[in-house]
Amino acid sequence: MYYQFSMQYFLDAFQPIMSCMKVTLLITFASFIFAFLFAIILAVIAMSKNRVVQAVLKVWLSLFRGTPLIAQLFLFCYGIFPYIPGVADIGLTAQAILCLALSFSAYMSETIRGAILSVDKGQMEACTTCGMTTMQGYTHVVLPQAFRLAIPSLMNNFIECFKGSALCSMVGVVDMMLRAKMLANKTYRFIEVYLCVLILYWLLNMIFVAIQKVIERKANAKY
């Protein structure tokens, strides 16, 4: 069957898909911020010498690293979150954000833990000698240095989080991807519509990569 590409349908697809870009960006930034915060907690816990804590943490990290993100979204958004008081009422988009945050924090925690371990142990010893608590030492001395070292990997995690946000459409979140799917099913112009959404994701990705290079350059310029 001969398919004739329509430039008009292709151009017309941009406006409705771009109208949902704010949802895609919200999911990306919110899930990354929460994942970063969770990852810091997991990284600190990972350095605990308690065997029980270590065992529980290994199972937790293995669960999120060893299973597909789409399966996690279905399990949490349809099978777990609706039965948790408080979480059930925050809405599907917020639930998807929370699921992505939990998933990507498992990857980011290793990045942060490695960055923390790369900071000279003498830094923390100097903090305790000066009368600072362990928490103050981490907050004011260790973590700022570790963050600079972790920037390249964290930015890569951000890009993966951005691309992973498209899977939220599978659980009913009306983002760019779901809007494109709805439009394609309505018009039957699958090539034009999906090419449009692909280009939009590609352009956003290039913008994020450019920002990543600027952040890395400015962070390294201080040292």
C-alpha cells in the first residue's frame, strides 16, 4: 500500500504536541530533583557498616536496576500507590513522577556514593577536628566537592530521566508522547505525527546537552 507523506499534517502536529511539553518537562525536572534527593540518602546509607541495612539496600537497588521502567510504572501507579493513604490522592502525574524518582535514584545513588568516596577522607577528619558534626561535614565540605565530580554522570542521568518520561504515557499521563499517540490514532498519519514528536524530543535533548556542557565548564573553572 502506497503511503504519501503530508507536510501539512506534519506541520499541524507540532502545536497540539507542544501544548503538552510542559507536562513532559515537569515530569523530567521533578522526577530528577526527587531522584537526586533520594540518591543522596541511599548513598549515605550505602556506606553504613550494618549488614542488615546493607542487605536491604542491595535488594532495593537490585529491584529497580534489574526490572524495566515500564513494569515499575504499571506496578506502582496501578498496584501500589492507589492503596497508600495520601499517595493515592496526589494524582497520576505525581505518582508517575514519584515512580521515576525511585527508579532513577537507584542508579544515581551509585554515582553519588562513588563521588563521595573519591573525596579525600582527610576532609571529614578535618571537619570533626574543627568541631563539626558528621552531618555538617557532609553538608558543607564533602557533598559540595562530590557534587562537582558527579556532575557529568548526573547530567547523563538527567538525560535518561528525560527520555524515560515518555513511558509515563503508558499509564495515562497526557504528555507529549501520549498526545502524539492520540493524534496519530485520530488522523491515521502515523509517520507525520511520530516524526514530529521525535524531532521535539531530539531538540529538547540537544538543548539539555548544551546546558550540560556549560554547567561542567563552569564547575571545573573553579578548580
